[in-house]
Amino acid sequence: MEQKRFAVLLCAQDSEYVQVKYGGYFGVFVGFLRDEGEIWDVYRVANGEFPEEEDLDLYDGFVITGSSCDAHGDDLWVCELVNLLKKLDSMKKKVLGICFGHQVLGRALGGKTGRSTTGWDIGVRTINLDSSKFHTSLKVPSKLSIIEFHQDEVMMLPPMVEVVARSSKTQVEMFKSGEHMMGIQGHPEYTKDILVHLMDRCVKRNCIQDDHVQVAMESIENCNPDREAWKSLCKTFLKGTTPHQSSPMSMDSALLAMRPVVNIVSSLNVAM
């Protein structure tokens, strides 16, 4: 059987905490999405490291991570990422965008992103999904809770792109373009400890205020993210398989088996 191969387009720098505990954000995504027998590579696109065009056909799918940068910005690497996503769209490659990845994917498809008019969204939030728009054998629930950490959002999408989930805070919590591209505004891959660590770092840097933390901590105490349901949904989208068709791996096994194509860096920028 041919090995499936996926690439993480890493848009954030690893914090020391996440590096030590999870093997970096690449390790977080590999632990969340990888199944036995798969190859997972990483391209640190925020550092200007992109796959060569002739290598794109090697991959069954791509995952775009969060970032502290603006998806609507004109950073050279962001513009290069937009062009890459347009290419992947033309190739009908599976692409899953998370938070910043969701926003920059929306931009690449012709939409607009920007600062939310309602401010930061931090904590565990329940979002409403339109299950009729998911063409999969996996039963998609009408509501799921997810960890959020963002102040930007997709403001407008092109007509051919479907909004498939909304919340009381954000009108485009999820979207799909055909059956090959999907964006999720929240962080299905995050654990509560990653969220608490990130809030602590952001408070120390005056990126967020104490009242943001208070609201977020209340949501953490009152609600758990539906992480396993999100895992099944993301895997089914990327791989076209339902959960019983693939075997989960432990975090230790996943970290041993993943194959990064570039070296890990130690910058301490915030990943959102």
C-alpha cells in the first residue's frame, strides 16, 4: 500500500514550552492528525521555507497553522503563501487551514480578512455547524466546542465558498471550497494547557489584558473542547477516511515517526 504523505506549513515560531512538551507546533499537529504508516513533513514558511513546485504532487494534503502575523498583511512570506495556496487550489489538493491558516486560505480564495469588530475571542466557545454541507459518512454534530485565540477573522468569502459553521462571536467559523479546501477559525489541535501557557505569555507582552484572561478562564472551567470530535472531522476531511479505518498513534510514537524537512528554530514569537 502506498504511504500517504502530508505537509505542515508552519506559520509560527515555537515557544520553549511547546517545544519541550510537544516537540513544537509541528509535534502538536502530528500528534493530533497522524495515523500509523503516514509521512509528515514540515515547511517553516514563516522563515521563507516553502516546498518546491515539483514536490507538491508528493503530498496527499497540507495543513496551515496559526500565526501571530496578519493574514491580511503584506509580509513577503505571507504573499508567497497566498500564491502557493492558489496553486494548490488549482491542483485540487486537500488543504486544511487553522486560525491564521483559515484566514490566509480565505484570502487566497478571493475573500477578505481583517480585525474583528468585536475584539479578541479567547477561550472555549461552542460553534454551530451546518451538517448538511459535510459530504462525508462521518456524522457531523450540529454543535461543537473548540478553543479560540484570535483577534482577526474572515470578513468576506467569495460566492462559491460555503460557510459551514458560525458562532455568536464570529460569522465565519468554518468554510469549505469544494471538497478539497477547509478552514477552521478555532484551534482543534490545542489542549487547555497550551491555551493557558499562550495567555500567560501574551499578558506578559501586553498583547491581551487581564479581563481577556478572566473570560477565557471562566470558559475553560465551564466547558471542555470537543477535541476527539474535531480530530475525527479533520482526519476525515484530509484523508477521506472515517476514524475506524485508521489506527491512532500515541504522541511518543508520532514524534519518533515524523520526518521534518527543515531544522527546528528556537524563536519565541506568539502563535495564535
